[in-house]
Amino acid sequence: MIQAYQSGTRQLCPAAENPNYLYRVCVPGYANRLLLHVAIAQYDSRMNSGVSFLYWTIGLCLVSGVAKGASFDHSYTNFARVLETRVQDGNVDYAALQKDRQELEAFLRLVGSVTENDYAAWSREQKLAFLINSYNAAVLQLVADNYPVSSIKRIGGWFSNPFSTKFVSLFGRKVSLDDIEHGRLRPDFREPRIHFALVCAAKSCPTLRREPYTAEKLNQQLDDQARLFLNDQSKNRVDADSRTIYLSSIFKWFGEDFGPDQNAVIGSVGKYWPSAAQAANASPPFKVRYLDYDWKLNDRKR
């Protein structure tokens, strides 16, 4: 028996006893199967020259598995084109996106092709970037499917919630936006800065970047998102005169991700505040108030 690895999953390939088995299981794709066919056709001559067909088979199984596992585009070419052409100052041209969704749909098909085993083989940064991009792309798809709409919360009926609706193809099944955020990102990574990167199509959300998140730049991108969010006075601000810190409701909903109490939450994001706010925060006590969340659509009107 031969142990062949396909997309990180070990399979047993009875190649020596039944080479045709490889056509169906160990060697996915027409091109690889054609290559195997050539190897089988040369079996006798190779055996006579001392090169075992067994080793040819092992090589083909390994190469085909590696090729399949390496096929995901971690530069996010399709999604990058969507963001570059449809996003301006954090707002989205949903009307144009609705008319031309080929790049977005191509990216989401790629997302849906990733298996649990593919994902498990990636680095922490690759996984984080993948899930953040998948979430943001799925939100764009959801809004484009239902546009025109004044708010993402208007999507669905009385008994449905856009965040709990399972419409995203991921790891061989349909999942919801909540599944990605609360079932994967928050428990698996304990990275509070995801809350500055996930964009749920609302005015009070963090700014949607005009580029995808990538493993190579992820830490820098998340820090940049935190600074942008904390420096936007419509979302967070410090009133030194009344000694009040006005925070986004995000910190109320997900405060536990930033620290065990209110002081810890403020301290964890302190370095991202503008300098005037940092100086004010250095002399507590301050009252904390949470701003109302504006759920109006982050629509870029023409």
C-alpha cells in the first residue's frame, strides 16, 4: 500500500495492486491523470531500468496533493479588484457591484473550495486574513443580492437575521456571518483587532479598506485599522471638559475581547488614540458613554 497525501489528508492508495484506483482518488484533475497514464504506459521500460513504478506513483500522488493545496491565492487578486473599484473612503458602490459581480463571485467560489485540511495547514496570519476577507466579501454579496436597501438589518423578514442566516459556502457547508465571527475568529484567535477589520455594511462600522488583508501585512493592517477607527470622532472621542470618553458600541458588545473591565478596555486601545485624547486619558477618572450605532448602509451614492 502507498500512503499518498492529498490536501493534507492522508489516504491509502493500493496502487501496486490496482493502478486505476489512482485515476479516481489519488490524482485529481485531468492533467495529472494524463501524466499518470503516461507513467503507466512506460511501466515496463522503467521497471527494466531499475526505476520502480511504485516511486513514480508516490511522486505523482504527492505532487498532485501539493498542487491542490497550494492553489489558493493568498494575495486575493479577485477580491483586491473588487475593493479597488467599488470602495471609496470606506463606502461601497453597491449599485455598480450589483451590476458586475464576477470578481466577487469568483473570490467567494474560491473561498468555498477551501477544505478544513487546506485551512489547517496555513499559518495563523493566513487563517486570520482568510476569515476576515471571507466575512467582508460575504457582506458585500449579501447587500448586493438585496440592493437597494437602507440597512443590512432590513435584509430578511421578521423572523430572520442577516447575521445568523447561513449563506456563505465555507469548508464544505453553509455558514453564517455569526459563525465566522463568533464561531471561528473570536474563539480561535483571541485577537481583539478583528473588530476594527470586520465590516458589516453600516455607517458606524470600521472603514472598509481598499485592499484585502494578507498574511504578510496583517499586523500592520490591523494596527492601521485600529488607528483609523479610534481617530474617527464620529465613532470614538474624548471630551476633556466633561471628562467623558465616548466609545463605539463595539466596545460595549465585545468589551471582553479587549480586557476584563472598562479600564482595561480603554488601556488596550490607548496607543491608537490621537495624541490629545491620550493626554486626556492619562489623568483619570473619566466617565464612559457608548455611542448609538448607526446602522444605515455604507453606500457610496453616485
